[in-house]
Amino acid sequence: MTGPLPQLLADTAGLRWTEQLHGLARTRLDELARAHGGLDDLLRAATVRPDVASQVAAAFTVGETWFQRIGAQLEALPELLAGRRHVRAWSAGCSTGEEAYALAAAFTRQTVEVLGTDLNSESVRRAREGRYGAWSFRGVPPEQVRRSFERRGDLFEVRADLRRRVRFAVHNLTTPAPLRDLDVIACRNVTIYFTPAAAGQVYTHLARALAPGGVLLLAPSDPRPPAHLGLVVERSGGTQVLRRPAFAAAPGPAVSGAPGAGMTGAGPSGVGVSGAGVSGVAPVTPGAAVPDARRDPELPEARRAAYEAPHDPQAQLALAWALRRAGQDGRAERQARHTLTLLDAHGDSWLAARVRAGCLRLLDGAGEG
């Protein structure tokens, strides 16, 4: 689609218009259009009123999240940040807040404060309420739920001690970060919805917000950060994160183009990977791409995640792309077709639309987008 709406989404929030997301955003978009006298009037208002433009962009945000998403990363955080007595964290693109609370609950021996932000003000409102249904806790051990939540009928409410560690705000990720010198930033399954140029800009903001030695959490399906940001891969507890080197200067201004543009030998989450460095850190160095699992440590993790969540289409799609990056095209295509069979259980949802689009891109031979 061409025209004012895709351009508005890109200009306002860096979002990439797709037909599937437009179809799922239609209800919210129609409500906004009616309030302004029609779609054309809504788009005209959005060109002169930033608040209206943000409302339109928020209608296209995806709110699929849960507490145990990529749980291995959360479990590894206390050890990765063991030298820090107080941890400052940011859940960037927090949706309804599950990830922000999960970050706070991950630390039991360190004090922690977490900021959760999202473009969608309604999602931020629900995050502040801190009440969740059972679906948000899939994969979470019952004892962990009891430790951090109180049962309120059919819902679970965040306990006061956990709530005190977390706050929420509306924030547009294409603008500079709201905090600096952060020990951990989680931005998982967010930049997949951005244009390539916007994703590069967002990654620059995230990298600059990290303290030296700070950790960035991405999902396997997220596009790869630009190599110039200097982030390195660190593996811990069967998972991997990106870390800003302890003695590295803050990254410079964002550059135009796709994340990872001009890179070769890109490793998981888009950083270049060479031989293992000190303490399992892989320094960022360009090199010839070698399409096998030894040069793509994301593949074993993706396999484990898919095994642990056999009915989760996002985990299954992430495995398909990991197989593709490892050069196993036949297995990647079979995995994508298998993932498509799981979508019937999710109906006409945002999650199903995104996963279906990803499967079709892989089967068509396109990039991750």
C-alpha cells in the first residue's frame, strides 16, 4: 500500500505498514476515523496534531506478550549482572507490562527498579493496573506466580512489593531513551514491526542508554543491530544476550539504512561473531559468513525454545528463521509449514497475522523484514 497512512506510521513511530496488521488494526482505526468524521479527516488531523498521529500509530501496535517469554534470558540476568548491587532496567515496548514485572521479579538478591514504556497509552494504563489472566502466565511455575501475585477472582494482581519496583510511561522508541546508564534493556519482538531505517535508529538509542557493561535483550526474530554500535554477544546459562563493552565509548549518532547494513558474518541478533573471547564474549569483527550452527549459536537456543513451547507459533517461527540463517533451507521451509498449521488455534489475532507473514516471507525466499 502507498499513500498517507503508511507514511504516517513510518514518520510517527517508525512502523512498517503491512496488509495483515492493517486488517487487524481496522477496528481501532475505524473508531478513530469516526471520531474525526472519516479516515481522510483523521489523516489530515494527524498531519498537524502529534497526539492524533500517535493515536493512529498506537492502533497498529501489537500487544502479544507474557511473563515467561524467552525465560532463559530472564533467568540468566542475576548472574550476568552479579557485580551490581542495584539494577536499573528498561522494558522498551512493554505492551501491557508483563515483561516489566518479570524483569523486576528476576532479581532476588539485588535491588532493582524498572521502567516500562510503550507507545500505546491504553497498554500503559493496563500495565499500571497490574491485573492479568491465566494466559499471561503460561510457562510460569505456580510457586513463582504465588510469590509475586495475589489471586483476585479470575485475575492475578501484582503484589505491592513487586509493584513498587516498576513504573510505566508512554514513550516513542524512535526518540531518545527516557533514561541513561541502564544495566539492562529488554526490547524483544518489537523492532520486527519497524522499517529498517527506524530499527537502526532505535538500536542506536538503546545502545546509548546502556551503562558500560550493560545488557540488551532481544528476541531471536528481531532484526540485527548495526555493527557500528559495538555490542558483543555473551552466552550464559544456555542463552545469549548483547552487552556493551565495559570500556567502550557511547555509540555515535544513528546511521541510515537497515540494521546490520554492510555486515558480513553476522551472528545472532545481528552482531558480527568471531572466535570466543574472554568469558564467552564474542567480539564484533567482520568475517566471511559460514552458514552452519557453529557460527550461529542462536540455533541451539531456538531449538530449545521450540521444544519447550511446541504450540507457541512465535517460538516455532523463530526456529525456522534460525535454520534459514544456519543455511539449512530445507529444514527451515518444513519448519515454516509446520508453524502455519499451529495458527488455527489463534484465530484472527495479531499474533497469527505476524507469524503467518513471517512464514510466508521465509517460504517466498525473502528476508526477515
